[in-house]
Amino acid sequence: MTGQKGGSFAEMFGRQTLVKMGVGFVIALVLVYLLGTVVGWEKTIAELREADPTWIALGCLSTLLCLMMWGRAWQIVLGVGGIEVPYHKLVVTYFAATFANYVTPLGQAGGEPFIAYVLSRDTDADYEQSLASVVTADLLNLLPFFNFAAVGVAYLVLQTSFGGSDTVDNLVLGLGALAVGVPAVVWAGWRHRTGVEEAVVRIVRPLSRLTSRISADGIRHRIERFYTAIERITAEPQALARALGYSYLGWFLFTIPMYTAVRATGADMNAILVFFIVPASTIAGLVPTPGGLGAVEGALTVLLSQVGGLPTSSSLAVATLYRVESYLFALLVGGIAALWVTIRA
């Protein structure tokens, strides 16, 4: 690997990006402050001070193992595409890419091109191969996402004590729409890939007349290489099944920090509810703040209160601990990995 590739990770965080990140974090912190003001900071802080650090540490460990499992699934998908990267190297790149995704506004809403850029700069893969592997791995992660959510929804529907609410009904509707809409869009994009290619080229062609940096033929070639990479990956169902197994394990580990956060505060909630609350809260991660900061905490507080039956102060305390374990800890690990990726050339 050349020094240029190692330095390219740092180049992504230019002045304009840093300004957007700063504004995003300020807005997010204001939202968190307002949420705490509405709920009541005193009771929430009191519960946080009494939280059991052992359970918090277990939640952080689960987050670390979760990212490692998803990194392993990523490695399998890359291997199917003909890109062999040692796991000890790729997992660091995956942590670094996760950091970049989590600190960038709207990263949660469409960070695949961003992660593919990091991967292409830190491995021997070209951008189209990287993007194809990232998209495939993300699609594999959707299946356990919806399956775990279905378990939680089924429990809510079957338990006699659940009366329903507008918030929960809307989240169930949102999860259902995603479960139907995402596969439909993927199928249409694959089934009509020639039409997708032509549509993108038509959009790009007027721009290519304004700048020499964009070429309609170059875009067409990139799209064709992307679909070729996808075809090569999907031709190995056994390998994809192994990657899917790691995706399921990663998603299970992704839900555990919510359970450990509940246990850390001494709150009482049925453990199976985390299979609904965690996937449902990720919808709030689509807001334009880094990692959905502010919006996810608000959604979790509402869900823990209305679905989990916790007092609002306990709900905010649990939501805060969960985000410490799953988001802030991932930022810490990913930030260290990002520095290592930058200097290890």
C-alpha cells in the first residue's frame, strides 16, 4: 500500500466536511439537551450515576463483537468478488469506515459510497468492486434486521397487555414499508439495470459538457463494472450464506447493548422487546445529524416508555446508556482505527 492511499482517508475530512460535521453535532446536542429538559435532567442523571458499570462494559463489548462480525461478513463478500484482504487488516478498515459513516451528517441514510471510498483507498479493490461489496453486505444485513423486528412486532401483537399507540403503529408501518419497499427497489434496479444505466447517463451527459471531470462514457463504464461485480458476488450462494450467518450474529450482538442498558439501570422490561425497539429506533437514524444523534435518543425514549412501560426518566437514562455503548463507543474504536489507517502506510 502506498502512502497516498493511507493519506486519502484524512483527505475525506476537508474543511467543508468538518464544518458540516460541527454544525450537525451542535444541532444534535441541542436536541439532546431539549429532550433532557422535557423529561427532567435531575432524575435521569441520578439514574445514570447509579448505573452498574459491569453491564455497561458488557454492552460495549457486544458492540465491538458486532462490528467484528459484520467486518467478517464484509470480508467474505469481498473474497467472492476476488478481493483477498487479511481479516486483521480489513476489520480495522471497517472500524474506520464506521467512524466516517457515524460522524458524517446523513451518513446513516446513504453511507455506502462513502464506505466504498474508504475501502477502495485502503485495499487493492477498485471503487466499483468496493461499492458492490458494500451494497451486497448491506443487503445481507437487511434480512436479519427485518427478521428481528418481526419477532418484536409479533410479541407486541400477541401479548394481551399491549393496547397499541400511534407512535408504535407508525413505526410498525414504517418497518413494514421498508420490508416491502427496499426489496422492490433492489429487484427493480437489478431487473431493469439497462434502463438504470441509461437514466444515469442521461442525467450526467449535460453535466459532462460543463466540466471535464465528468464523462458520460466513464459513468457508463463504472455502472457496468458495478453490475458485473454484483453478478460475480451473487454467483456464490454458499459463500453468501456464510456471510449471512455472520450478519445474523452481528445483528443479535447489536441488540444486546439495549438489554445491558436496561439491566444497568435496574429497570424492568421484557428482553424480547429489544428486537423491536432497536430496529425501530434505527429509522430515526435517517435524520441529517451525525449518527442520528438527538433523534435516535428521542425515539428510544418514546419507545422505551410506550412499549417497554418504563418511566420517562428511566427511558432517557436507558437510551443514553445504549447510545454510549453502541454509538459513542463505536466512535471511539472507529476513531482510533481511522488514525491507524491514516498512518499505517
